[in-house]
Amino acid sequence: MDTTSPTVQVEFWLDFGPGCLDASAVVPAAETNLTQLLPVLQDLSSSIIGSAVQIAESEGYSVSCRAGCAACCRQLVPLSIFEAELLAGWISTLPPERQAELAARFDAALVRLHDSDILGRLDPSVRATSSGPEKTALAIEYLREWVDCPFLENEMCSIHPIRPLSCREYLVTSPPENCDDPSVYPVVGVPLPLKLSHVLFQLGTQVDPDSGGWMPLVFLFAWMRMRGGHPGEAVSAPGPVLLHEIVKRLVTVPEVDAAATAG
């Protein structure tokens, strides 16, 4: 978001569990697009998640996720096409040697998935015809392959401030070690009735129906090489209007298939 352009503070509230969340956001007054608005949506997501955690704690639960607990960084992480654009832009600012290092990690992850016969089943055309149980089985099989997220370094997320919304929305109150295999051990997540990631997937489907609006995170560099582009430009409006549209969808958007792969 261009911080030198005029901005407007927007205040609103969201029904959230037993109460409501008072929220505010500073958005560009002029025309902006969805990818440019992502930093605002990341902050809003943090507020929603914080409220969910407070509710869970008031009911006697405690979030067990900690730095260095990185089983979730081996899950099949759904990345919206708008977040892919944002990350691609950030990657382009890195020194060439760092870009080459990340590219090698992404390529190695794809080779691992190809060798395990998982890669083909991640194709959008295959995902679109898969049943719910097949999607769940694929997510479990993916995790069991233990393929590191290419952004994972020393069991820590190297892009934590700009990590995908689906990563932010994954919090558990069960023992961390249970996340190693949710098909065997019980994993209890923090209930999150409002998920901004689902709004991005829905809007992404309208912009790029063939992709379903998202891709596995490990496809990022392949997307940058083969397609890339600027999907955010297809969803634009003055900042307050665009935020209003997203919030409206947030409270009405149904569950989407990608959610099943997020753990």
C-alpha cells in the first residue's frame, strides 16, 4: 500500500462468537486493488484471531503453538493468488543469490512431491474433481511426506510478518506433538468463525476459475515462472469501498474446498 497517498480510517464491527469485534483500518482513499490491500487484511486477520484466542482462553483453553513448533510448516498450505502476487513482489526485491536459494528450495520440494506421486494430484483440474475424503486423504499424505515449507529456516518461518492468511488462521490448543499426524493424534483447533483466507479464495476463483483461486504454497515459484501476473488488479475500488466489499463477504462466505487442506 502506498503510504504517501491520502488515506481514510474506516471503523466497523463484526459479530464474533458471544460478542462483537470493534475494528478499524486505515485504507487508501483512492483506487486500490486487492493485492495492495493485503497488509490491511493481514492486520484485520490478526485482530480476528486475537479475539478468537481470548474467547478460547476464557473457556479454559490455551494456544499451544510456539516458535520452533513447525509441524504446520509441513502441511499443504493453500495460498491465494493475491498472496502469491504479494510474495512474488517481495521476492523480486531480494538479492539475486537469495532468490536463487529460495528457488532451489521450491524446486526441491516439487521434486519430493513428484517422487512421492503427490504432485499430480495437486493440479487444479484434479483437485476440482476430488471428493471431500480424497482431499482430506491427500492433505494427510502430504504431511506425512514431511516436506518443509521452502520459507522454513531453523524451524522458524522466515516470512512471518507476511505469511499467508491460512498460516495465521491455524492455531491449536492440543499438544504440539499431535500436529505431526492429525490422522492419528487428536488435534483441537481454535474455533475461527470468520476466515479472511476463504474470502480471498472466493474472489480468486472469480478472477482465475481454472486455479480455484489458490495454489499450494510450494507452487509459488512455478506460478511466478509460468503465469505470474497481477490478479489483484482485477479486484479494485476506492479503498473504503473495497474493504467494505471484503468485510461483507467475510460474514457471508461459505466454507471452501481449500480449507480442508489447511489442517
